[in-house]
Amino acid sequence: MRPLDELLAEGVKGRRVLVRADLNVPFADADGGRVIADDGRIRAALPTVTALRDAGAVVVLCSHLGRPPGAPDPALTLAPVAARLGELLGADVTCAGDTVGPSARSAVAGAAPGAVVLLENLRFNPGETSRDDGQRGAFADALAGLADAYVDDAFGAVHRRHASVFDVAARLPHFAGGLVLAELDVLRRLTESAAHPYAVVLGGSKVSDKLAVIRALLPRVDRLLVGGGMCFTFLRAQGHEIGRSLVEDDMVATCRDLLDQAEGKIVLPADIVAATAFAADADHAVVPADAIPADRLGLDIGPASVAAFTAALQGARTVFWNGPMGVFEMPAFAAGTRGVAEAVADLGGAFTVVGGGDSAAAVRALGIADARFGHISTGGGASLEYLEGKSLPGVAALHGKAHA
């Protein structure tokens, strides 16, 4: 895998460089319309874009946004992302009106050295995500035709076998951006050389989404703390009343087996914030985790759980956290996630990793400084698949194994 530095050393002045970034940022409704709620992924793309601009390349940036069904959707245009990127760069960013059509070709052809052109949402073209090799390859051909070299700096997408991630690398000289390299270094550290005690904190809604990573990590870690919606399936497996809380009935037996095999490593919540409805203004109360009222559902872990999780984290030298402890988007149910985030952030001397996705969004939404953690990943799904031991198509392509 060749790093971006090798491309820069070759010289890129006047050359067109296609950069696959992950600009899939969250939006929120505001009085003036939809606004970017968290520009963390745009900021993460800046080092690679800036390095290429400074070296005189024509930067042809591409990304997806959301899940449009292979056709244009005005609600998912990348135009607001281009505007924010331009603000951060202090330079104009041209947003093409299509992915590889006349607007894109014209914008790239007219770009001067140091300019940045952002192609429209890649998923507006059905070839980006197609499972048909021919259709996906045709779109990759068109993307490759816009550039002289390719840089993948979209770690959050490397687990996808998509045209811009997997197929383009076989059609152009290809390089790994600094973000991808940094993420892989962190994941290798977590899997190959983690310092002990090693603690993992997992949240989110479903055990099934994280079963493979639980099985992969259990033999390697000293403690596994489970919160979020997934904890209720574990509590049910222990025979506890969980009321109307989220549960995966078909995973109860699996959770019981994991608890039996874990040799005391798995730490579950001691108390729960249980509400009468899934709503920000719902009546709620803290109840024991083994006695959730039948008419309530758990939406956060309680203060005793935060204290227990904090105690379990003390002395850890490596921590990986993926998934919020509750519905942090609602202030009434954000305290558990905040408490655990603060506990991880306060571990001086430990290597602490926030595993992207909702965890990274929670850190920023709760106003906890990025610098208080060792690393905040830009790719939740990609990180989990790496930790599961899966091959990541985008990484394989950068190694020259796109057709292996």
C-alpha cells in the first residue's frame, strides 16, 4: 500500500487527483432550513485536500451522502458540504451538478492547479453501489477518466465494495491517504499490541449488529462493558424483567452463552432510566436493571451504572468504545453516554479509542473535546469489521488485490 507521500514526492502539479473522502455528515433542521450538524468528517478530509492543493494538484473530490436509491435526491445534494469545505479551506470549492456527466467533466477540465472540485453525491449514480460488476465497473471507468491518480482517504467507506472505493483503484495509480493509514495503525494496535488491562465499551441498539465483534474481542479483552439498547437482551438472558425495552428474542440464548463463556468479563448496567414512551418529554425514572416496570422501556443507563462502568475502567491501559449508552439525542437520556464518555476521557495514560459512528457524534454533540481521547475514528462500521477480522474491500484494493 503506497502512502500519499509517495504521490506527492512524484509531483502532482497540474495533475488531476481523484480523492475518495467520507463527507457523509449528519444534518439537522433549523429555522433557515437543513444545516450540517457535525462537520467532523469534513475537517478530517482537510489534511489530504490541503496537501494536494499546496502541491498544485487539481483535487477531484468525491463522496456519498446518505442512501439515495441510485438517483438524484435534492435533499441529499453535496452542495452544502462544498460550501462548508470552502469555508474551512478559505477557498472556493466547485460543486459539480452531477457525478460523471457534463457538469463534472466541465468542472474538472476548467480547474486550475490547486483548485478543488467536489463531484455530486456518488450514490446518485446506480453504478456506485451496484452488485453487478459490469455496471459498477462502467461507473468506475467514468470516475477514473476524470483523473490521473487516485487517493482513498475515506476510511468510513473501506468496508464497502463500491465503485469509488474498490473498482477505481484498479484503474489508476492508487495511494492511501493519511486518514486511512492512521485508522489502520490504530486498529492494528487494538488487535495486535494492545496494552493490558484492555477494556471495551459497547452500546447501540442491537446485539446482532455487534455479535461478531463481541466474539472476536472477548478472548482479547479483560473487561467488556455493555450498555445501550443491546444491554436489554443480555438482561433478559439473565432472567430479568425488562418491561417494553428493546430486545432481540432470537439473541437471548446467544447472550446467555456469551455470559457463560465470558468468565466474568462482561459488565452489565446496575440501573436503568426507564420511560413511559420513546419521547424526549416522556415521564421517566431510575429503576434497578433487574426490575424494569412492565409498562416502561429503558432509554439510558442510570447513575449507579455510570459509577460501576467508571470503576471498571479504572486502571485500563487500552479502551475501545463503540456505541452510545442511551438515546443521547434526547437530553433526558444523555447522562449515561456523557458519564461513560467522561470516564474514558479521564483515563490519563491510557490509549483510548472512540469507534466512530454514533459514538463520535455523541462526543461532539455533548461538547467533549476530541483532544481528550487518543483517537476518534471516522468509520464505525469499518472499524467493527476490521476488529471482527474481516477483509475490507477498499484496503484490499489499495494493496492491489481488487481482483484477487
